[in-house]
Amino acid sequence: MSHDHPHLSDHPEAPYLALLARGAPAEAYDRPALLARADGAGPEALAGLDAAKQLALRVRADLEGRRRREAELSALFETAHDLAGLRDLDAVLRAIVQRARSLLGTEVAYLSLNDPTAGDTYMRVTEGSVAARFQQLRLGMGEGLGGLVAQTARPYVTASYFDDERFQHTSAIDSGVREEGLVAILGVPLMLGSTVIGVLFAADRHPRVFAREEIALLGSFAAHAAVAIDTANLLAETRSALAELEKANETIRDHSAVLERASEVHDRLTELVLRGGGVRDVADAVSEVLAGTVEFADADSAQAGVLQLSGSDGHALRHGEDWLAGVSAGGELLGALVLHGQPGLDPVDRRTLERAAMVTSLLLLARRSAGEAEQRVRGELLDDLLDAPGRDPRLLRERATRLRADLDAPHVVLAARLDGPHPGGAGPGGAARRTAERRRIGSAAVYLAATRHGLASARDGGTVLLLPLGPGDTPAEIARQTAKQLSTALHEPVTVGASAVLAAPAATPTAVATAYAEARRCLEALRLLGRAGEGAAAQDLGFLGLLLADTRDIAGFVDRTIGAVVAYDRKRGTDLVRTLDAYFANGMSPARTKEQLHVHVNTVAQRVERIGRLLGPDWQCPARALEIQLALRLHVAAPAMTP
């Protein structure tokens, strides 16, 4: 049938390119194959269309992700622009709340501010709220989820508000939340220095788990809101000071010049980011404006101790002859901008340095998002190796090369699972905990795989890794190293099972799924044996490993179990193997053994002592004895397979 439809086999991607070009919905991508099938297209043409469809859908998803990230950055830049031209604090706060609700896709967003005079907190801005009681709520300090955020100065999220006992419930707050119909709530603090001045919330009327990126994004909006409030306070203080000073004109001129310079810096930074500049470009631009030298110091640099002084609130602090402005996202300290050569920095120039730090945090978040996109690509390639072994090996190699992975080298498949002391139980809380655990081990595994030029993907409640073997490496050693590294990174035990060696995954893609099944069996065996938090391959598990492994390495099992005795007989012409077999056959009785072998009982005792030195002091314990007897049977049944 492919001769009747050459256009389908030659260019199966053409209809999907058209769909991508016009931004068609996902369901529209089924139509080309349906039309081709109706026209009588053959299996080859339909397979080509299906492959093109899958590729187009991945491209579409990637484009949608990029558009979403662009929308987030655009909203943050627009908010920063609002702050630069701050006129109406309420309008700026409302814009922040509206953009937060839109980008997080929540049904409701709201912002509360503390009232030091009344000793409580009140709703300042709400968006999407329909209940009058909720909009007029006043909360006592320490009450509700907002009170927990204010007390700890950390973000808090609940997937089910009324089931969450971490914070204090009151009838007034619960009534307002119930009337509004809220279920899932995320709250992040508005910080001025080390003081919480309010809380920014995003909420839904159904259970929802907020991702780490969403928490960081809402934290960025909260930082903008705090800057807006701080800027409004500064403007109020400036107006009050001008009213009391006789030299008002000179003060106004000085401040106008500095503000104009700050506005110019803001415009330059915005333009720099939009044209794809980097952190170094931001530092160079601010160096020029502030007539000093600005450098970025990351959180892992030699100045890590000094960076803690800058905190994560974004405010510049003086340290010796330098100024530091923390670069943070969602409360996480990523580093700091350090200004040298300007010890006498005025307040507005400090604000310039602080805004440059905020722009730097946005650039780092964008770079992190790009890294997470690469992680997804690594996971997709491993998923294809596991689930679609019929893929073209040449295409698999090309995709691996772009990720700096060599699928023609020997690899090992590892199955890993978190075995912490608090397994997720039933109910919404347990589901959220399991999701968080999978995300934690998935992130750690992907990072480990990237550093070793391997692949990783979430699967079966844990994660699967495909790692290359270095010179002299064994699957067992890789499993133990991986278990140790993941356990250290997560501060909880991680159990890892390993497969046998895969000579070249790209050449035999079907072997990857088989190896993963073996690794999972090894993982489950470790857990059943009470060895959670360890790493091992089948060869570490004795005769149990022989049963678990797909390769059935009988010769290797015999060698590991009684190889020392066999080698001793072969080298010295002794008869220890037959003695050992007779010893077990006669219930480990030297008297009955000597009768079967027709030797003196002292000879049996000497041979048993020699066997003990070769096999180790625990060779007669039940578990070892069972393995030794099995190895003896295999040795007798297949002597050609022994070393």
C-alpha cells in the first residue's frame, strides 16, 4: 500500500508540522493517521505517521513548556517594571496577586498584611474570592496556615486544609475558608529584613499538590510585593522628610538624579535579560553604573560563610569594605552579588544592587528550568529503551550522544527505592508524602546519572538508572556506591538492586527491560532479607541470587561457594570435595563419614579442618551449609562448568 501513498511514507511529518504551525490542540494529532487509514494506507505508512505523531507531540509539549516559562518571566519582569514606576501601592499589589493566580493556575489568590496596632492580620488584596466573610477576615497572630508562615518565616503548603493539624484552627478562620470552599492552600512570607509583614497565598477549591517550581515562583512574587511595600514606605518617609527640611530643593534634585540612574539601570537590566544575557552581563552592567566592581559568588564558593550574612531577603548588607546582596529564589540562597570599591553606598544605589540581585535570581531560575528540561530528556530516552525496544538503534545513539552518553559501552541497570522510616500511608497526606518522596529520589538519581553520563527515570514508585561501567567496575560495586550516594544525598536509606552487565544497550535495546526486571527482583530480595539501605547485585545473594539472575551463572556460583576447595584438590591431588560431599550426606558425623570413605576417623577430622580453613569459620552454619550443598550438587551434575 505504500506505493499508493508515497507522500505518507516519504514525508509522514508534514501534516504534523502544519498542526504545530497553527498551534492545534492535542486531539487534532490523531486525525492524519485516521485519514490515512481510511485511504487504505499500509502498515509501514501508518507506523511512520505514528512515529511522527509522537515526535510532534513531544515538540508541542516542549513548546508549551517554553511558552509557560516565558509567561512566568514576562510576568515577573512586568511586575519589576511596575515597581520601578510605583505610583499606587494597591494597584501594584493587585497586579502581583492577579499574575500569581494566573501563572499558578489557581482559583483564588490573596495577600494579607500584619496590623501592628491591632495585633492581628487582615486581607489586603483578594482575587477570585466570592465569599464576603472570607474577604473581611482578620486573623489573630499565630492562627491558621498564615500564622504558621508568619511564625516560621517559611513557605507552607497543605493539600487538604481541614485535615492538616500542623497549624491552629479557629472557628472564625475555618468558617471563612469553608464558605470560600478552599481545600489546597500555599502560603509564602512577605519579608522585610528578618520581619514577616504579611503572607501571599494561592489556593484551590480541590486537593492539589504544589510543585517546588510553583512555590519558588510564588516566593518571587512575594519578594516583589515586599519590595513594593518597602518602596512605598520609603517614599512616605521621603515625603515626610522633605516637608521638614528647609533644603528641600537640593534634596529633591539629588534624589531625582539617583532615581533616574536607578531607572536607567532597571531598563538596561530588563533589556539585557530579554536579549538573552547572563549573570556575568548583569554584574558588568551594575559595575559600570555604580562605579565599582561587581562579581557573582555562588553558594558553594569560598565565600559561603560570608554569603550567609546577606540572608535570603534580597537586602544589601555591608561586609568590611564590600556590599553583598543575596540572590535567592523561594527562600533558597543561590549566592550573592558582591560590590567592591564602594564602601559609602547610598540607599538608592543599594536598591540598584538589590534589584540586580533579583534579576540575577530570575536568570538562575531560568537556567535551572533549562537543566530540568535536560533531565526530562534523559528520562524520556531511558523510558524508550525500557518500553519501546523496537526503536531504531541509530536514533537511540544520536539522542544519547547529545546527552554525552555512550550506549555502545558496557552499562548496568539499577532499581532504587527510598526506604525511609516514614512511608507514605493512605489518604491525601500519604499520597502527598509518596509524591514528595518520588520527587526527591528522582531528582537525586537524575543528578547522579548526569554526572556519570548515564540516564535515569522515575518508575514503579522508585527510580531506574542506566549507568556506564568504568574499568574494573562490577554491578555489585556500582549498586553499593549508588545506594551510599543516594542515601547521603537524601539523608534516608535508599535500597539499590543491580542487573548483570549489559554489553551495549543500543545494540540490544530489548535487553534493557530484561535487565531492569532482574534489578527489581534483586531490590525486592534485599528488602525481604532486611537489608534496606544497601546495594547489591544477584552475585551478592548466594543461591538466592542464582535464582534471581536471568543469566543463571551456575559456574560463577559454584566458584564463589566451593571454588577454593575444588582448586585445592586440583592443585594437590587431594579428595576434599568428595569428603565434603560425604560429610554432609552422613549428617556431618565424622564416624559415619569415615565408614563411607573407608579411611580413619582422624583422616576425616584433618580433612574437615582443612575444609574449614578454606571456606571460613561459618561454613557449617545452616545458611552457608545449604549453599555449599547446592554448589556440590551443581558441581557433580555439571563439572565442566566449574573453574
